Amino acid sequence: MEGRQRWLRRPSAGVYLWGSVGRGKSFVLDAVFNAAPLAEKRRVHFHAFLQELQLRMRAFAGQRDSLARVAEQIASETRLLCFDEFHVHDIGDAMLLGRMLKALVDAGVGLICTSNYPPAKLCPNPLYRDRFQPAIDLLNKRFDVLELGGATDYRQASDYCWGRLYWPLEEGSERLGDVLGFTAQAPGVHCVEVNHRPLQLRNREGQRVWVDFTELCRSPRSSADFLWLCEHFQQVALGGVSTLENEGIDVQQRFLNFIDIAYDSGIELLLGCSAGLDQLCNVASHVDFNRTRSRLMQLQPCPVVETVDSAAPQAVLQSHG
């Protein structure tokens, strides 16, 4: 009877791979993606995929069920969709992802998702968890849910480095610009329009840009703004980063989203912070800061000191060991 039940069961809609940070989920996802003998396959990151959905839906504005139309488009182009870093903390994201997930499963698109959380813990906010529950049920019923365990954090063991973390540098300090070698510029000349709103830059030179923490994270910025920065510059310097547990949850979430996007985009990140990593990012202050801290640990730590014979600050590079 048990064998008959397995034979009658609908085929799996995909795989949901979860585990703690640094356990190798993205590595496994890359290996499966590269080995899949399909031309119609895509590997996407959370924030970029959400932005793509919103842009596609605008093309169907005013039409009935624009999300279903977008799902049909994606299904016509893609047989396998690999989705890295699946997580939900915003009600708008929850509703959009939940409906899109069902539409793609119904359309027969194969899905492989990675996450730091099992499906039951995807949406921790009790205020809208009930509205995302159908998506959680879909993952549990139609997907092969697998945990990637182990005690080793491969990010910490890796020599990979994607930027530098400078401290102590207080907000508004020009020292980060001095350390990075930015030439002095008159204030107010670096204002650009990003997604129909002004964004003030401290400095920009070619493919390098310097932005303040207040401008990027304490202002009502969206993930689309962070994506724009990482698409237009190869090196992004973020100065004035304060101890995050003293910031509001909205500021923390923007910083977390920015780090996710910067890490996924492959840019070089330079952070100017008021404190070192241990004080900067307390994992107890946000449910997702384990992932953020793991990524920040792959920045080269650079304490900034004043030299005896010069007023110009210098950074002392430290090894990860």
C-alpha cells in the first residue's frame, strides 16, 4: 500500500534546501544549476528577482491579474528556476512571492530554493504570517524539504574577500575619503536621480562611489536603489555606519538588504564604521543578522590610525586569521 501511495503521489515541484549560514547551500545550488542539461534555466537572487517581478507587472498595469501574466512569461522562458536566499520579512514581498510561487508551480516550472530557515520559520512576523501560510503549506507539501547541516561555517573558513571594513570612522568624517584616496569635491555637486528620487553622493570617481549611511539606510530607500548602485559602480564605499543595535528595525532591514545585494552583485564593498565588527553587528538585534555578520566577516578588517608624522589617517590591514 505504501508503494502504491508513492506511485500515486504528484511529482515534487522542486527542492527547498535550508540550513545555517555558511553551510554550503549556494555552492550546492551552483553545482546543480551548472550540471542541469537545460538551456532554459535561470539562477536568481531574492532582491533582484523581486525587482524583476515588479518591473514586469508594470507592463501589464490595468490588466486583469498581472501577476499571472508575468508567471506565464517566466514559464515560457524557464524550465528550471534556482532561487538563492529565500526569505520573507515584508508583507508586500510575502504576498507577491506567495502568489508567484504557486503560479510557477502550477505552470510546471522546476524550482530549487535555498534559505537559512525551514519553511515554517520563513515568515516570523505574526502580524501577517497567516497571509503567507498557504505558501508555507505549498513548500511543505509539494517540495522536497532538505536540511544542509554540519558544524562548519565554510564562509569563515574561506579566504574569499570582497572588500574592506575600516574603523573607527565617525559619521560625517572625511577620513574615509582620505583613506580611499578620493579627491576633495565641493559639497552638493554629486546628486543623482535614482528611481525618481534624489540620491546624495559624498563623492564619485569613475566606477567608484562614496555614500553616507544616513543617506542610504536612514532614508526611505528601497532595494531597487541598492540594485542601481551596484549595477552602476564597481566599488561602493558606505561611510558613517553606526552600531546597528541602536538603530530602528527599518534602518537595520535596509542595511541588511544592502549587504545582501552588494554581496550578490560581485562589487567591491568598503565600509567606514564607528566600531569593529563585534560591536557593529550584534546578531541578537535582528533575525537575519547571522547572515549579514557572516558576509561582513569576509571583509578585510582595517583599523584606521593616525600616523605620528602626518595628519592623514592610514589603514592597517589585518589578516582574517
